[in-house]
Amino acid sequence: MHLLAKYNHSPQRLEELAYSVGGLGKDLIYWLVTAFFMLYLSLSGKCSGSFVLGLFIVGRLFDALSDPLLGYVCDLTRSRWGKFKPYLALGMILSALTTPALFYDPGFNAAAFQIYAASIFLLWTLCYTFSDIPYWALIADFGARPRIREKMAMLARLGTLLGAQLIIAVGSSVIISTPAIALRSALFDVALWTAAAFVLTQIFMLCLVQDRSLQLTPQPLKLRASLRFILSNDELLIVAAVTLCLQITVGLAHTAIFTHLASSSPALNAAALSGAVGQALSLILLLPLIKRLGRRKLFVFGALALCVGALLMCLLRLDNLQTPFTLCATYTLFSIGLALCSVLTTIMLADSVDYGEFKTGIRAEGLLFATQTMCVKFGLVLAYLISGFQAAFSALIALPTGLKVPAQFDFRLLLILSALFALFMLGLYLKRYRLHGIFFNNMLATLEFLRKPKENLSAESFTSSPTMVRYALDESCIVRHHAAGRNLTLIVEELCARLAAQGSVGSTYALMQDIAKRHEESSCAIAQGIAIAHARGSFALRPAMALCVLDQPLKELVCPDGSCCDLIFLIVAPDDGSSHLTLLGRLSLMLNEPGFADKLRQASSPHEIYARLLQCSLKITRSLE
């Protein structure tokens, strides 16, 4: 039996290895171009420094703006190989052809060569995007269980790290050992071998990695609704903002280090090596660290490591780096923070794909991962621009006096700015990101239930599952008000408006009419200060629930037991014969829990009310299993 179990696990292990190897090959060509193409253009003698820098900034902007379009196209694709594999294969072919072309000189004059280089570089960025976005989007479809997602994200980041370090080491050794006159030819040879290695790694990945994207059968996303879909995913927006801050943090720190320490190459090489080792160890230990600390604490540690590492590097003196130990230690701490934050934001983005499906019923891995890659590129461009403004600021200070601002000042200012962005990123994460804890676990459980084949979802099975309550809940539809100046009509209007803003209701007017009609026939006041207004019909796009908690009971809404209502629920469902009764029955079970209604009344904020509703839902789930 042990041997059989081992045999059954071997395909999974091969798939994990192939996915990591695919990341290695992908970053071989990415870092070849990122690290050495600027040098190649400079060696040509046909391109000025401003042209080279401008080309890279324009290329990054072009790449960032094209990412969402490709992500959307991926999400529309329906093929026998899945949504993403066709683009991975296409990206493999196109990138393998354009990468050597970047390091090839057709013998043109300066103006023609610049046009050639710019055209091929922009084409290469587009071709690479065909490999990049589908590769990362696969993470969301390996499985929704946190352990699987964490493992695949770790393997992807470990593979890309090894690919980056390998090509930088090979390229650097070629530069050191090759005479200047033959260097351009040597870089072209490296590009050829790198393209060949890239093709082999991608074929290995395509043969062994499954594309499970079409197994989830999501609703199609219309182009006109794509921007609204992105903006409605508040967790994605937080992850995008965190990613943007992370890239600015890293870009500013690396600009400071590699610009001002270039003359101390032994110390810089030692620091780069120790930083790479620190990143690799952090990724290898990721799973036990998450198990011990949890994602939230680990992200806090990573962000603080970025901040503290940058601030400690400020203390280094540029004129005294003969012993690289201090630089290695501080840069390694910074690199550990970079590795942890990078892999955790990748996991967070995959979770936001599930959140978008949970909230809207639409799954768009390509579009959402394209949003992150777009933020990565925008972050690097912003880091370049901030560095440029900082240099201009130093020149402006020196202008009245004629004195040159010391390089030490520029070095420290960039690192301080890097630390500030890391702190801002941490504050944003702690205050706004919420895909963890009870809410996150409930969300995954609900999605797992809703993804079952429709023929297996009978009315009885749906009614017996409390996941409907979790699916209907959304924190934006919970309000807490003072009773003064409020009446039932105003409260219902606000709850209906919130359900409409959430996307659960098509016609607010039709919903309010149905509620008013039902309330006239039979009061929505139930007992013990609780009222449940409910409606069903074509105006409901999905089952949903809203809640208003008042600090004082509403005197106009009296229950049969004589109590005035201060908990007012609103239930909305399509007229499908089961959803309405399911939601009402599940909510009734929750309200029958001893003391639960009082816990809702005592909660100080909508967030706390929401958390207590989810806790009670989870408790009922466990009692019925």
C-alpha cells in the first residue's frame, strides 16, 4: 500500500517540478534582457544613454498597458488544452525567436539601428507577456486549498529566482572573460543558448502541467464589464496597491545599491550572492513558516525586514566598503523580506480570483493576474522616475552654491524613501486586506459547494447546506445606525441601495415594491426585536442578505411579543423555488442560537457584526456535518 501511495503521488510531484522548471526558463530570458540588453545597446556605439533609458521606460509602459488585454483574451479562450496552455506555447515560440534578435546587429547606421532595436524590444515585451501572464494565472487553478496554493506559489518563485541568478551569473562571467571587442558577439551567443534552454523548459512544463481552468466552468466576462469587474473586487485592488508599493520599494533600494556601489564590485557581488541565498532559503522554508506563524504574521515580518534592511543600509559609508560583511548582512535581510512579500502577494492574488468568483459568480484568472503584472511594471517605472526626480532635486540643491551634493546623501535618501514605501505597504495590508481567518475559510467552503455539478445540487441538498448564508453575506451590506431620524422606509431604501451597489439586485424600485407589498400583507417584525423583510423575483440576480443594527429600537416596528425591532434583516432571492426558503431557514437557525442576537447588538462596527455572522454560520455548518 505504501508503494502504491507513492506511485499515485508521483504525477503530482512531476507536475510541481515541471511548473518550477517552467518558471526557471521563463526568467532566464527575462533577466537576460533586463540585465544585459542595456549594456548591449551601449556597446553598439549607436545609442545614447537617454535613448536606452527612454526605451526601457517606454517598453515597460507598453508592456503594462497590454497586460490586461491579453489577460482578458485568455479568459475568453476555450480550447481542448484549456485557457492558458495555447498562449504558453505561443509565447514559447515567439520569445525564442525575438530574444536572439535583440542581440543581433544587422549592420544598420545609428538611426536605423535605433528603430530596429526599439521595434524588436517592444515586440519582445509583447511576446514575453504571452508566457508570463498565463504562467502565473495557473496558480489559481491548481486547487483552492491554501496548502496547495502556497506550495505552487513557492515553487514558481523558487524557479524564477534560480533562473534569474543563473543567467546573471553566466552573463557576468562572459562579460568578465571576454574582450570588449568581442563582447557583443558573445552576448548574442548567450542569447541563442538561453532561447534554446527556454524552449526545453517550456516544453517540459507544457507536457506535464495540467491546465484546469475550464473545469470550473465560469460565466463569461464581457469586455465592457471588465473594468467594473476589476473595480468591484476590493481585495484585488488592495493586492494591486500592495504590489505597486513593493515594486517601488525594491526599485528604489536596488537603484541606490547598484548605482552607488558599482565601484565596489567585490562587496557588491558578495552581497548579491548572500541576498540570493537568503531569498532561496526563505522560499524553501515558506510552508513550515506559514504553518507556524500564518500568512498574516509572515507578511508583517517580510515588510518589516524590507524596511529595517533598507534603513540599516543607510548607515553604510560608501567610502569604506573593503569588508562586505555589513553590506551582505543588511542586503540579505532586505532580500528575505523581498522573497516573503513577493510569494505572499502571489498567493493573495490567487485568493482574490476566488473572491471575485465568490462575489460576482465570474472567474477571470487571466485578467486579475494581468492586473498584478501591470502593477509590477508600473511600480518599476515609478521607481525609475522617483530616482530621477531625486537626482534632479540634488542638482537643484547644489545649484545656488555650486557645490556637488555628496553621493552619500543620494544613497541614503533613496533608501529612506524605500523604507517609507515598505511601511506604507504594511499599513495598507494590515488595515484593508481581509482574505484570511473565518471569512476566508467560509468563502472557500462556499465556492467548493457552489462548484459542484448542477445535477448534484438538488433543492434538498442546497437546503441542507448552510453555505447559502455565507454566499449571500457581504460586509458592504451591513450598516449600523442611530435610531434618531430613521424609519422603516429609510432603512429599507438604504439596504436595497447597498444590495444594488453590490450587484445582487437589478431593479431597486421593483425590490422595494415587493417588500412593501409583503410587509402590508404580513409584518416583517418577528420576535425579540428582530425583523426579517424578504422578497423574491426577477429583480434578484443572486441570493443576498443585508442587515441594519440600530442603537435604539424602532418604535414603529413592533413584534407580536411587544418588543420593538432593532435588528432588521433584508433577504432577497431569485424565484427559483429553493433559494428564498433556504436563506430564510438558515438565517432562522442562526438567530435561534442562544445569545446570538445580543452579540450582533453589542458589536461596535459592521466589520465586527460581519465576523460574528460568519462565526455563527461556521458553527452551524459543523453541527450539521
